[in-house]
Amino acid sequence: AVSLLQKFGPIMNEGGNMLSLTYIASEKVIPGYGGGMSSAKAQLESDTRTLAYEAGRKWGVRVNTISAGPLKSRAASAIGKEPGQKTFIEYAIDYSKANAPLAQDLYNDDVGNAGMFLSSPLARTVTGVTLYVDNGLHAMGMAIDSESMSDRNQ
């Protein structure tokens, strides 16, 4: 994000924007979500806030990121793929449906529509934010499908 904005910021139109994608693993433990990706996403979110100020003041450019919930993309489907078992993303989707406030499928168009909003004049005053497009899963503090909650969920 930093390098891209350093190169393209000076030639971007005032009122333009830069948009990136992140994941909830930047702030919460997601077992199976590998290695340095969590810390890289945390850095991206921090950079988003800092660059929003710097690019806003210098070039009048907005900087935001979208934190997408679990989507069954080709790339995500390749993580943890074992014959005869669910992939990591299938477990993540099941978990999201069981625990998010909105128990519905998340589609790539949902993320794209959020990006379209953030890139439009409707969001002309929005900068430095991480927009969660995850059916509200980020807001949950405790898994409602947890065995420890089984008596309460009946």
C-alpha cells in the first residue's frame, strides 16, 4: 500500500481513492490462517489509517480497506485442502453462518459493492476506515455455537 501510493499518489486525481483488502485475522486469532499473514494484515490496517492522513493532506486522496468475511474463492479453497475433508474456508464459512448476526451467504459481489461505495462520491468524506463486510461476524465476542453455550442456545 505504501509503495503504491508513493508512486501513484502524485498522479491521482484529487478526490481519488486507494482501496485494499484485509481479513479479521489482523486482530483476532484464526486457527489455520497461516504464518505472517495475520501480522501483514494488521500492518495494512495501520498503514490505511496513517496513509489516509498523509495522502489526504498531500494529494486529497482517500485510503480505506475492506475486511471481507469468509468467501469460497479458488485461492481460499486451496488452503488446508486434504482429500475427504473440508477445506479451511469451508470451516470458516460454516462458523460464520453459525455465529454472525446475519446468518447468510457472503458473496464476492457484497465485497465488490462495498468497494464500489468506498470508491464513489457517496463516500467522499470516508477515509482511514476498515469496513467490515462479514455479516457482522467481527462484532461477536463469543461463539454462540460453542459447546459451553449449548444450554443457553436451546
